[in-house]
Amino acid sequence: MSDKSKIAPLKMANAGEEKLCLDSEPPKNFEKGPETVAPKKEKKEAKVKIALVSCGTEYGGVQPAFEAAAAKVNAEFIYPEIEIESLDTIGKDFGIDAASGDLRLMMARAQAVVRGETMADGVFITTCFRCAEAAIVRNEVRRYIHKYSDIPVISYSFTEQTDAATLYTRFEALTTIAKRRHLLARETQHGITAGIDSGSTTTKAVVMKDNQIVGFGWVPTNEVIASAEAAYSAALEMAGIKREDVQALGTTGYGRYLVGEGFNADLVQEEITVNSKGAVYLADCQKGPATVIDIGGMDNKAISVEDGIPGMFTMGGICAGASGRFFETVAKRLNVDITELGDLAMQGDQKKVNMNSYCIVFGTQSLVNSLAKGSLPKDVAAAACRSVVEQIFQQQLQEVDVREPVILVGGSSLIKGVPRELGDLLNVKVVVPKNSQYIGAVGAALLSSGFVED
């Protein structure tokens, strides 16, 4: 747009109004709608206002799922008002001659948010995954809002089967960023705090004291509470600290609510904000831009960060083909321990094997076929690493602005072939910080120190 440089950054409508506690409703009973029991004699908090920038989903079958997920995090959608005449010229402003009137409406709504004609705390940009033109517009709108405002953005492509539970963590993260930026700005851990990350495949715990990690534990996730107890006990023992001396505890991950209740946690928070905070802390990149890529046991996340606070993010993937589960499958088929897969991949050449990880089943089929044709295990291991990072690039990294440093975290970051292939694909140096597998627990311990008296 010719006058873009004149648009001043906007501030969010309700930013900075909340207390430190992040104990929003767990994702349960979506079919019954939002809970109706009000907190006892507490002031009712203002709803987070999320601008829906879409190609008409409010008239589609997925809108009830959006509404249910937003209600669970005390948010509500607002619909930016526009001048009808602007639909005829909006394509020139964005440099996109969209054939669809709905997509022109989407661009006009984005412009209304940036210009301050609609005040919003966050923006949800969404289009159908089937529409190629919509994907182009969605990405341009995302970049436009991120560049010309400081409003956090989710970008999402929905399917006919999108449900509220799938969206819950995304909306929870968006509302956290919108209303608790003061907590996310914390850069230093104080006192003695702990974090437990109850993940889909492993449970991690750390104990921190005066901005240092003094103990950690890592166990498979079997029974959620029992696994959390084992990891936390190991971290306390390593730190030489008694449980009663821990001043604050934070939980995150898939089992965060159950663990938070069982351990009487001070902070219960989704993994988008926690993991990004832990990543930039461990990489010592809390100032300026960064891109965090977290490959988890069942899904992956890509997060664009500025001064330690997420601005754009996306999560999920197609099947579990770009996750730790896929690497476990590959290691088992190659008859090596998962800890040895990275060294094996470093010896191989991914160009010698064609592998598809878009589905964990088809990926395994590619693996078996390659070995049957005589491919060497080291080349298959390298191809598996390449296949995972290609899916992340094509699915997640198209939804965020990739800026250096690129920080790779999660258990899969320890597989040496993964950062190598990711660096080659992006043509950047990929940073894998020490203790990268503990980012969720570290982020929870760091943020929970906000409950410790300085």
C-alpha cells in the first residue's frame, strides 16, 4: 500500500489487565458450551476481543466450533466493519487481484483492524484448506497485520471436521499473549521454582534457583500424575532441594490441567507461550526477533517471537509424520535406539532415498520400500530427517515470518540430522540450545517465578 509507512503501530484493547494466574478452563464438555458458574464474588474479567478475519466462515458449518473454543477462554469474536466500496479497490492495496468477493472482504477486514477502525486484542485469520487462492490471501493478510500492528495473530486453515477441542490451545495462547504480556516479558527467574511439562510422549521437570537450572527429570508419559511425580522427584533429588522449599510451580503440556490440580500449581499455561519463552531463554535470545520450531512427540509448532513474546504462531501437522513418533518408528525399523538415529543420519545422504512423511503410515511404507530396494540404513535415517523438516517448512513455516535466529527445540532437536537438514533447507544456521528438550518445563519454571516475592 502506498501509505503503509504512515500507519502507526496499534496497541491492543485490553492488554495488561490481568493477574498473573493463567488458569483458564480446561478443554472439556465442549458440547455443553461455556461454563456458567461465575467465580465467587470476583470482578468479572473483560472478554478478549478477537477480530475474525475470514472469507465468510460465520456463515459456514465450522463457526460453532470457533465460537465454542473462544468462549472457553473468555473471548468473543468481533467482525470488522468496512465500507462496501472498498471491496472494489482493496486488491490494489494488497497487490492481489482476488477473484472471490469473500477474499476481498477478508482483506478489507484486515485493513480495518490495522487502521484502528476496529479495536481488537487479537486476530484470527482463517480460510478453508482446500482453496489455493485463500492460502495466498491468508498469508499476505497475516504479514500485513503483523507488520503494521502489535496485535497477536493466529493463522489457521480449517477443514469440515475442525472442532473446538482442536482450536482450544490456539485460542488460549492468543488470549494469553493479548492480556498477559507483562508476565511473558519476564526474562529472569527468581527464587526457587519448578516446572512440569506433561507431554504426549514424555514428561519433563526442572527445578531452577536464581536463574540457573539445578535439577531435571525426564520419564515416559504413561499415567499422567505418576509420570509427573517421577520426573519432578528426580529433578528435586538432582537439585538437592526439598519439595516444601519450592516457592512456585508451573505446569504445561497436554496434561497441564490434571498435573496442575494434582500438584496445586501456581501457574497452568498452554505450551505455545511457555515453550517459546523457554526456547529464547535457553538460547539467550530474549531480545529482538527469533523463530522457534518445536518438534514434539505428536505435533510441532512454529512461533515467530519478538523480545520473547510470540507474535504469530501455528501448530499441528498432517498426521504424526512430522513428529517424534515418526522418528521412533524409523529407529525401530532400522533396529537402532532413538538416541543413535541422529548419528546414523549424519553419516547418510538424504538425496539417495525418497521418503514421504505426510502420513506416518505412508512414511513407514516409504521406509520399508526403500530398505527392500537396497537403500542403506544411514541414508534412510537422513531421508527421514529431511522428510520431517520439509513437512514443517511446507505446513508450519508458511504461516509465520521466519527470522533468525532459528531456534530448534523439543526432544527431536537432539537427533543431529534434524538441525542439519533444517539448516540446509532454510539456508540458515539453526540454534539448538543446551537442554533444548526441557523448554516447556524451563518456561513454566521461569514464568512461575512471577509468583515469588522479589
